[in-house]
Amino acid sequence: MRLDQQPAYVLHARPYRETSLLLECLTRDQGRLGVVARGVRGERAKLRRAQLEPFQLLALDLLLRGELATLTGVETVGMPLRLTGDHGLAGLYLNELVVRLTARQDAHPALFDAYACTLARLAAGEPAGWTLRRFERDLLEAIGYGLQLRCEAGGEEALQAQAHYRYDVEQGAVRCAAGAARAVRGGDLLALAEDRMPDPAGAAALRRLMREVIRYHLGGGELRAWRMLAGVQPRR
């Protein structure tokens, strides 16, 4: 199957055979794809290799056969986004998160749009921590693991802003004492649902919560980017 001018971002690249790369790409219409880019390594291929950098919106021409696609053409769309410092680390985290939590050839156009929006927010200098929480929320929703952020477990009682909850991945928010381990305020869960930035204490609680949820969906695994982000504190 031929795919022409497919909007895409490169998430990861590794050497493949002598002169090629094996890419993991997020595409709008086909989801995550493994893509073989032939002949892009070496001195003569510097220009073409430079087009395949992360955080650059691309239009790819692909030939899809079985599990892998072959790159037949590439064009850059607009200027590459410049992510540095904490925002650069956040961008790498986005890429690893998408690779680890999505299946190949499982289309999620809403996820593609959320990814593009998140890169733009990071490039504009918006707070990295809050920007990542919003993307994590949208990613989980897109792949069918959306969080229950407005009602208590069971879906009958609305969350109370001043109450405290322990979030169970399989059940939802269960009311608990304020000093309980992993407690998060109802107001902070509602803030995430309503796209309102919480205060620093709420941002830290949501960071811990999202890490627990993601770890659960990884089957208890870890992300390499978590170690890099260890020193990036949630900021307003």
C-alpha cells in the first residue's frame, strides 16, 4: 500500500544494516509505523538524514508492506521546533512514551494532534511539567485508558474539590484521608480534567499519579526518560 504525503514525526531512529536507519514514526492516519530509511547514513546522505530529526513535521511517502514501511520520499513542513533544556528533555519523554504505549499501525488522529500541540507548547516555553501532564492525559484517553477525573470510583458521586482521593487505575478515585499515602486532592483531579493548571503542590501530586498510572500500563516497567527528568521539578 502506498501512502503519499503522510503527516508524520520521527520518534526514534537507530542504525539498520550498513547505510540505513530504522525509524519509529508517529503518523496521522496510520498511527505508529516502523519505517526503513535506506541510504541515509554516510557523508553523501547528510542532507536527507538531517530531514529526519525529531520534532520536525514531515510529509512522508511510504510503501507499506507487512509490519514495516519503506521511505520513498520526505519533505519537511515548516521550520523545526527548537526544544532546549528541560523542554528538550520533555520532548524526548514524549517520544519514548508514545513508542512504549502505542501499538504499530493503530491509528489515533487525536493523539497525533495532541502530540503536535504539545511540541508547540514546549517550543513556546510553556511550563514543561504541566504540559506533560496534559499530554499524558490525552494519550491515555486516545488509546482507550482514559482517566476518570470527575467522579468517584463507581461513577455515582462527583469528586469534591476539598476531599482527598487515592487513584486506583482499575477503579478510579477512592476517597481517603488527607494524610494517606498517594493522596491527591479532588480539586487537582478536576483541574486536570478541566485543563486548569494546579498549584505547585497539586502539580507534584499529579506527576506522582500519572507516573503510577503509566507504570501500570507498562506492566510495571520504567521509562528511561524518567531518570533524565528526575531533576525537572513541576513549575507553574
